[in-house]
Amino acid sequence: MLYSLSKSFTSTALGLALDEGLLRLDDRVVDFFPEYRELATDPGTRAMRVRHLASMSSGHTRDTWDEVFESDPADPVRGFLRLPPDREPGTVFAYNQPATYTLGVILQRLTGTTLAGYLRPRLFEPLGIGAPGWQQDGSGRDLGFVGLFLPTDAIARLGELYLRRGVWRGHRILSEGWVAEATRPQVPTGDENPDWAQGYGFQFWMSRHGYRGDGAFGQFCLVLPEQDAVVAYTGATVEMQAVLDAAWRHLLPAFGTAGSAADDAALAERLGRLALPPVPAGDQRPGNWSLAPATPGDTPLTGVQVRDGELVLCEPGTELRLRLAPGRWTVTDEPVPAAASGGWIDGTHLAVDVLFLEAPHRLSVTADVTAGTFDARWVTAPLLPPSLRLLRS
């Protein structure tokens, strides 16, 4: 679950469409939506260009997604075009989700397919990336600004394509001109975090070293031209600046040193014993219980069932059945890939952690079977509506 790292793939779709002559960076946004042209009466909206969407410089000074979606859930593009920019487009940066969403809708209109469908023969297949999942809006359009699911290896491949200036294994995929434009500062950014204060390209962030695509909770594609390297990282953290600080502190100096067979062996040994510790729990207790929420929570769960050696998480339309084994993690693939660990902590209380294997999210569930209630809390709460079904490709 790449969160906003999805934007760099939408940017790549834009680069391909530009190379194919389907549009130009200086095309007016309103001209792609003639049915809404009369609604877009503000001069700033009428002056907005494709390049402003791609560089997060639409003229708005904030992320307007909640405003846009609440005002027009049927078509956020219409809501976006109704919302006048605060400044002249191109003069101010704001990380504004409707800008990328609207860019994605333009590309899907021009190509007659989804973003994933357009990218499949042009990017995913040439780079050896399998068919991805991309969450869609109610009209069947890929969201563009978020919602893409890909393995870490695919992130590394995208980074290498940009590192090689659009060439993959001797074959040109993207024009060199597009790569240069997308990965240079198009608009200044102001932020207290140093790696978010280096400027913004076309859906790529500039970094203190190189440039990157990134997504919430630590999804990173770091491209380091000076080191001739790419770092692909999928994590589950809110301390994203700390991840970059660690990369600059530890990885950059290591690029200039020679390793040894002993170093490789020590690394392999360390990687071989890395594991997430299981949740402490006692032996299983026979019996069956149906539990209700103890308090209104921030999860979609309407009920929890405890059966012999099994925990069942219930939300409307979905039951996630998790086998419990004290002292270890157990994995289930359907309906949502997840790993569970935990069990009975005394005669009446149960504690289980659930890791969602395709998303950077962990759910902690505690239950009191005597009271017939449970509590569920996200360790890191999803940014999208927290349906369990959305946590898989």
C-alpha cells in the first residue's frame, strides 16, 4: 500500500502521455472538462495548467480534499474546479490531493483506460512488474494520488528507470527531457523538516541528497544520482524524517567504502534472525464467545467472535478469521492478508495484534469475555476510511 508514492507513478503516466503527444504541460485544466467550464468562473481556476497540477502549485494554500469531496462526492473534479485558488497558479506550493486526482482523471479521459491499464504495457510489463491493484473512485477511475499497491521490488525498478534517465535495460521508456523536468524543483516548498523543504518537481520531492517519491508511514523511492543508487523502502512509521536522516547518516558514507566477505556474512546472519516478536499469551482456552464493542472506536469492527483457537473480526460484508497459536504469528491470505499473534493473558482476557501484510497498519484487539466486550485500536490508523477490505491489493 504505497499511499502517496502512488503519485510518482501517476507522474510517470503523465510523462508517457506527453511523449505520445496526448497533451501538453501548458494546456488549461478547464479545457479537459468542457461540461464544467461554466462552473469554473474564477480567473485563477481558468488559468490553471497541467503543470500546476503536477507540481502541486494550483494556487490553493492547503490540502482541499475534504472540502472538495464533501462539497461534491459524486465528482471531486467538479468540486475542485468550483473552489477558487487562493493565489495565482504557479506561485505557491501546497500538497493538495485534488490536484493529483484531477491530473489522473485527465489522463484517464485521454487514454480511455485506467492509469494502471495505461501503464501496464508502457511501464509495468517492460520493467517486469506484475499487474498492480489500484483503488478506484465510485466512477471506476484509479485514484491517482493514492491507492496503488506494489511490491518493494517494483519501487526499486521505478527508481532505477529514473536513475538511468528513462532507459531500462537498454530500451528507452521515458524521454530524458521528462525525467529531467519531473525531478528538478518546479516550485519552492517551505517545511520545518529539511527533506520536505528542498522543492517539489512533478510529483517527486527534492531531497538533501537526490530526489524521491514518498508515501505516508514510510513508503520511499530514493534516487541518488551522485551515488548511482536507488533505495526502495516500505515501512510502518510516522517518523519519516528520521528514516531519511538514518539513510543520510549511515548509507551515504557506506557507498564510498569497500565491503568484505566477512561484512556480507555478518549482514546475512543479522537479516536471518530478524523477526517481529510475538504478542505474549498463554495456552488456548476452549469455548466460544460473541463480543460487542466496549466503546465507540476508530475501527470498522462491529463485532468480534472468539472460537476454539480462532479470532474472527467482523465488519459489514467481511469476516476476517485468524488462527491463534501462542508464541508465534499465524498468517491468513483471505479475505485480507494478515498475520495474528496473541491469545489469552488470563482466564477472561484476550490480547491479539493483527498485522495487515499489504499495508503499514497494525490493529490491537483486547477482549473481556466475561463482560462480552472488546476494544480495538489502530497502532497507526489508515488515512483512508478504515475498512479492512481496503487494506489489500
